[in-house]
Amino acid sequence: KDGYVQTEIIGFNPSVKRVVAFVKSGDKTLTIAKGLPAKILDTEAGAPDDHELQWKVDKINDHTFIKSVEATDTDLSSSGYKTIAIAVCEGNARELGDAAVWKFAGLLPMLDPPREDTPATIESLHHANISVKMITGDHANVGKETSRLIGLGTNVLPGEEMRNAPSETKNDIIWNADGFAAVLPSDKREIVLVLRNHFGLVTGMTGDGVNDAAALSAAQVGIAVAGATDAAKNAADLILTEEGLSPIYGAVLESRRIFARIKAYVVYRVAASIILVLTLSIVIFVTSCAVDSLMIIILALLNDVSMIPVAYDNAKATTKPQLPVAKTLVLQSLFYGLVQAGLSL
């Protein structure tokens, strides 16, 4: 570090998955790149990108060397380590152009374990009949190990497999997979749209970065986690203020309680109206008894007052998601209204 000065940096982009820095030490200039191992070895890996610097390391044709790097990367990622590859070019790679020689410097493993409360949150969401899929930009082996640790399935597929799949099978691949790894921002949005539009599911999405914004806005419930960027917050419907994912389960429970209260209010309101109409109509037309208009106003007022406790009802969250079916609500209200009207008479 001493004696080296960074003069310029080309920041990380989720599409190119690498960072390039230009540093100087006296009269010596170096270009240093770090990022996804496959992209550091060959910038056209997976698919060509629009980064201004493109290269292949000098040993790209040495199959023994490449297999050694890939084996080491696989071993580290299978153990849950995220790996960053580093390559160095002597000189300014931008100025050298095609003459630039990039040398592979090594792999840097990083351990980023999931939060302790994540497995319990996933289990709770499963208990609430909510299916969870993991979408990550990490290596597929890292994704599989992370999925195993948090209680998800390990059928985690590389994003490239989904992108290259025929259109007639792509939807099934998205449905059957437990998650996707090494994805692009466009992949996240496509997964959300397929689950939402093709399979008709109410879809939620969590994210924290700029690359998650498109998927967050595409989901019915976009959730920006604590510490998310402004782009993610602007695209989200919910913004978590506490660390971790456990607040999501609390939001699910509370939303289902609110739905139960609204359902109870609708049923009670319609049933009460049926009771008033039937009872007063029968009393007036059958017995020819005149009812003072003031009494009707007082009766309607007391009926409205009696519905206030519904808002504070001790509603319980259901295990399964509930859908508002108009026919069921009308029939239920009609039954209660007729029974109560009969008892009133």
C-alpha cells in the first residue's frame, strides 16, 4: 500500500461484475482488476459486456492452470466462501489496448454467513404457506451452501442456464428452481414477472441495491431492507428499518389480521343492513304500524356505533393466504342477516 497512489477507478457494475483501478508508484503504472473469477480470467465469460476494458489473462489457454483456478474457486465456494479474483496489468491498460498483458494474481476468499435469525424467518414464512426463492449474484456453489444454511432447497441454478433456456421451458425452470445464482439485474426482474404474470402468484421481492430496483418495482410487494440505497427505497413498497428479514414475517401476520378485520366488517355491515331492511319492512307493511322517522335515525346510529369494536377485534392471522371471494362474503352476510332478522321478529 505504501508508495502506491490510486489515480482512477472504474466502479463496479452488476453487468460487468468487476472493478478496475489505475495506480501509480513513482514512474510505474499498474492496472488492477478485481471481481467475479470468471470475468477476471476472461471478460467475455458468460456473455460479452460493454466495459471499456476487455481482456483474457495470459494463461487463459493453459488448461491445467485454468482447471486449478476453477477447482480452488469451487472448493472455496462450496464451503460458503465468496471469492474475488484479482488480475494485474503492468502499465495503463487503457492506453495499451490490445497490447495489454493481464496476469492472474490470485483468489481472495471472503466469509459472509447469513444472519442468525434468517433460518427461523424462512421457517416461519414456510409455515405461513409462503414459498421463498433465493436470487443472488454470487457463485452457484455459494448460493447452494447459503440455501442449505438458511433452510431452503439446494436446487440453485446459474443465471446463465435460465437465460439460455428455450422459451417453452424457461417458465418451468423458474418454477422448479429453489434459487438462482450469478444473475444479472434483468434476470431478477424476469423471474418476478414470470412468477407474477404466468403463474398468477402474489410476488414479493427483497433487495438493497441499485441492481434490485427493477425487480422491486415489478413485484407486487417490493421490500427494501435496512440500509438499502435510495434507488431501492424509491422502487419499493415497504422499507424495513430493522436489520434482517424477520420484520417481513411480522408484516405478513399483521396484514392477515387486517384482512380478517376487514372481512368481518364487510360481513357484519351487509348483515346488519339486511336485518334493518327486513325487520322494518315486515313491521311496517304487515302490521301497518307507523315508525317514527326519529326512531329509524337513532336505530341506524346505534347500528353504526355497534360496528366500532370490529376495528379492535382480536383477529387471528390465518395459516394460508386468504382471497376475497365476493360470492362467499355475500352468502355469509345473507345467512347471518336472515337468521338475525328472524330472531328479531
